[in-house]
Amino acid sequence: MSFLTIAVVFYGFSFTVEKNLFHPPTPRPTILYVHAAIFTGWLGFFVLQSLLVRTRNVRWHRQVGWFGLALGISVLVVGLRTTIVMARFNLSRPHSPNAELFLLVPLFDMLCFGTAFALAILWRKRPDYHRRLILIATCALTAAGFGRFPAYLLPRGAFYVGVDLLIVLGVLHDWFVEGRVHRVYRYALPLLAAGQALVIFTIIRELSYWKFIAHKLVE
């Protein structure tokens, strides 16, 4: 799952990273590059921790985990800040009139990551809870990657379907290997899907309450 998550993110961003990050026509805010570095670091950390457990180096996994705590907090803090800064940046560009409206998507993704990550830290001594929550937290960060997939692979606006399918793979693993679906998935996946539906509904209907909040956030 860790390698699959990285593949999704790198494939999605491969279509935009050159023109939006490496050689943009307009210089991007510095925090965007900080965000990209921290996000990439989190994916690498996710793979490392998975490999340590897989190779039965649990003691190292726990020691390195304290670095992961700081890294996860950085993902959340820098991610939230980058969301606001980039919304302001995009508002200054003529072809991004809905920058405020779509601010809801990355904010919701950060909420999902932060919630799952915090619960994973809280239940770090319960491996069955911890590993599934870390997986969900990381999957929540893949929405931006799925959103950059070609339309013939994933229709525009269906990026949350990709996120949920990643988590469903975890559900299927539980079902076939353990004969049951873990409690974490039974609670988290419906709540996540409901939140995603609310986000999409709010954007499609351009609900006034969110337009007001988003404007206040970026002014």
C-alpha cells in the first residue's frame, strides 16, 4: 500500500509538476516548495516505517516514529498555510475565479489527515488501529494526485473515488486475510465518504455560507 500510494501521487503530479513547480510561467510562493518537500518526505517516511515493520524491526519503527510525529505535524501546519497562500496566489490569476470556492477541498483533506494522524498517535500502542489510521491519513493526502489523473482514467471531479478505492483495498485485505473488516474502517470510511460528498455538494451548489467563510480566510 505504501508503494501504491507513492505511485498514485507521482503519476498524478507528473502531468503538472514541470509547469507548475519546476518551470512555472509565474514564480510560485516559496511555501509551495516547502510543502512539496515535506509531503514527499512523509511519503518516504511511510514507506520506511512499513518496511521496518515488515522486516520485524519494530524497535526501530517506534524510535523513528517520534520523528514521524514532528513530520506529520509539519505536513498539517505547512499544508494549511500553503492552502491559504496558494488560494490568494490563484485569485490574482484571471483563469482561477473559483479559487476561494475550491479552497474547501485541500482544507477537508488536511482535516482528514490531521484527525486520522492524531488518532494513530493516540492509539500507537494498538498496532491494528495505528497502522490502519496511518494508512487512512496518507490516503487522504492523495486527492491532489488523483485530481491530476487524465480524464480517461478518472473523470474530472471524481478524485475522491480514487482516495476511497485505496482505502477499500485495505478493507478487502481485512476481509480476505482476517475474515472481517476492522472497526477502524467500519467507522472511518463512511464518515470520510459523507464528508467528501458534503464537500462536492458545497462546491457544485456554490453554497453561500462557504463562499463567505472562504473569502474571510483569504482576505
